Amino acid sequence: GQRYIQGIEGTHGVTALALTASKKILAIAEKHEKAPIVSLYDTTTLKRKKKYLVSTDMGKQAEIISMAFAPTNEKFLITLTNEPD
């Protein structure tokens, strides 16, 4: 069946998703007024990992538009933004 994941309070919507090859970790990118935020979730429990991934180097209007985990090492996540630089 379907399960629901609550977004982070104060964000303005999901912009991208990525799932590890093992399907154990789900990354969710959300738009925020200060900087995009990426949360990592355990897919068996749907509990959010304690750390968020945030880059303050991007402009306030930046969004993460695509993400992917490395296929051979699930500790690596690459993101693509809409920033022109």
C-alpha cells in the first residue's frame, strides 16, 4: 500500500526525489526560502535521518531539480540545480 511522508515545516514543496539502488534510502529535495534542503529517509521505517543536506552557496530562488545516488556507493548523492552558474 501507499505510505505518506510529511514534508519539512516551512518548505514550499518537493522538487526532486532519488532512491538508492538497494531501495533502502529515499532522498527528497524541498524548496525553502533560504536554500534547498535534502532529507534522507529510511524506506522501511519512513523515519528521517538526523542530518539534512543544505547548500547555502546557492541563491534564494535556487531549486534542486534532479538527484541521483551513485550506483556502486550509496553514500554519494549528486544534485542538479536551476542556478545558471
